[in-house]
Amino acid sequence: MKSVAMSRRRVLKALGAAAAGALVAPGRSFADVVERRPRHHRVEVLVVSEEFDDRRYLAFPALVDLGDEVLVSFKRGWSHASDPGATLELLRIDPATGVASRPQTIARLDDHIMQMGEWVRFANGHIANCIDAQRKENGLARAGLRVVRSTDGGKTFGPVERVGVVDGVEYGYAFEAIVEQDTTWMLAMTFANLTGGRSVYAPRPHAGSVDVIRSDDHGKSWHFVRNLSHEFGDVPINESTFVRHGDGFLVSTRGYDDRQRVHLTDASFRVLRQTDLTAAHPFITSHIGRPRLFARDGNVYLLGRNWPPPPRAMQLGLFRLDPDTLNVAAYSVLDNAERAAVFDGYYAMPYFRTSGAETMMYVVTYQGVRGQAAPDIVRHEYRWDEVK
């Protein structure tokens, strides 16, 4: 088992090595957009896929930082998708030592697929993981949003429960939540096969709108706020992310049309301004896979899987946004600058730790490179000053 883990570390360490350099599109000047490639880049495999006898495909980690520990959920199944019996696993990281626990199953549901989990830490101390439950029935179909909840600070989790219908709509996939005192806003997606679902993109007739829903009782009940797909111009969007910005919100959306957009809204999620990052920047040629916005040091950052110009190969990218123009002010290629054969990965989330004057950024993601049968769960370490 130790030799397998070490071989993974060597492969991933090689992927992380890159020389500094600028990326400028021919015939178009982006001299004011600075690309960073970190000098310090440490990669550690947290969960090795080959350690399991079955269900070796490890993917889609999400984390919540509780201070004394970091909780990470991830899918354990047979493939990227369409694998009934896939479970949601829980990993605990001690941020002081970096040591990760053995994973444990927190969500299993008959022959369903526990595809994606999204954490919500409510103001009353409860911690929930909202799960994109799926099943194979006349093809792949959403089964309705499920949730497991901890009432003891993450020590234990209750049974898998169904969120149910919200103002006439049952949601299938939750993307992110913002908690402010007793109010929680969540981005969630509708699907045509679920109650109240609405198809908004003909090439993908199952896909519905991305909505904002709201809870004022720590997730016991939810209410509809706004249909963002319609508000943003009837755009075909799915995975979305948001942060509080001033009196309103910044939202970034991944499009089925292979566009990555940024939208500024007011407090009621009415759009004020928006831009298409894919059209504006040559170093973003498609959407950003599982985009994540976060705010730090007075700036807003977008993290996720990027597709650079040819030769195309997925990379882990960090983009600092200019809130005035809604464009990219600087970006870092966090992993795979040399464009090696990564076959799946880079749905990522960060957490930070500061010691003295130095702040470290840790990014938990999943990653599979050529030669592996399935991806591992990995952690990348950077000095924040080198990538911010």
C-alpha cells in the first residue's frame, strides 16, 4: 500500500513542476494580465484509489473548514457517472498535522448514485451535505436532492433524507450556499423529470434552470427566490458559484454552451452587469469545470478546471477577478502547466492556514493521470503570496 501511494506522489509531483512564463494570444495583447506559476508546489495523495478492492473511482471532493478539522466528502464508485451503488464518503483532515483519516461512508441509497455532495454549515451549528442523487431508469435521471445532517458539529451524521418539493419544484443538484445569521441562500438546479422541473436547453432536454432558494430556519424548509438562468438572459447554465459582494452578489456560471460567465447582481439577485470570460480571455477556451468563487484579502478568486489553448489539456487554474470589469486581472496555473495526460480531475476547493507571516493555500481535488485506472483524492499546497 505504501509503494502505491509513493508512486502516485511521484507522478503528481512531476505534474506540478513548471517553469515561469507568460501566455499571450497571437494578435491580441493581454500584457496587463499576469500569469503566475507557483515555485512552491507540494502534492500529497490523501486517498489512493488502488487501495480499494472495488468502487475505486474517487471523485468530486467538497470541503468545509471547521477550524480544528476539515471535512471532505467525495464520491466512491466505478466511473465518472452512471454507476449505481456509488456512495458518498467522508474524510477528516487534521489541519495542524495534515494527516487525513480513513474514509467512511456517510450516504448510501439502494442502487442510487451519490454523485455530488455540497456542504452547508448553518448558523445554528448544524452541518449538512446536500447530495445530487441519481438513478439509472430509462437512461440517467435525477432522483431528487438528498441530505445528510450532523447536529453535533460533524462528529456523526444522520440518515439520508429527501429535501422534497420547494414551492412546487424538486431540485436535483445543489451547487453552493451562503449563510448569514439565520438566512441561507443556495444555488440549485431543476431537472425536467422532477416535480416542477423545466427544460431550458433543447440539446439537453433533461437540464433545467439554476435557481436561488432561501431558508430562514437552518435548512428545515426552503423557498424560491429567483431563476438565474432566466435572469441572466435565458442562458444554458449548470454548475454555478457565488459570493457576497457589497450589497449584492457575484455569481459565476458554467454554460452548456462551453462559456464561463460572471454576473454582478443586487441583493435580490437581479442582474446589474455581466461578462463572458471565455470571449474576453484567450487563456480560457471553454467553461471552468465545477467553478468555485471565494473572497480573500479584499479580492475575489475563481478556482476550477480550465482548458487552455491548444494543445488542450485540463489544468487547475486560479483566476483573480476585477469586480469593476468582471474580467480576469491575474491568473495562476496551479497544476499541469506542462499539459500532461490528466484524464479526469480538478473539481477543487481551497482552505488556508497562516503561520507567522506566511499563509499557505491547500487545494483538495481529485486527479487521474495516464497509467492510473481511476483518480485519487489529492491535496496541493502553495504559498498564497505566489499565486494570489
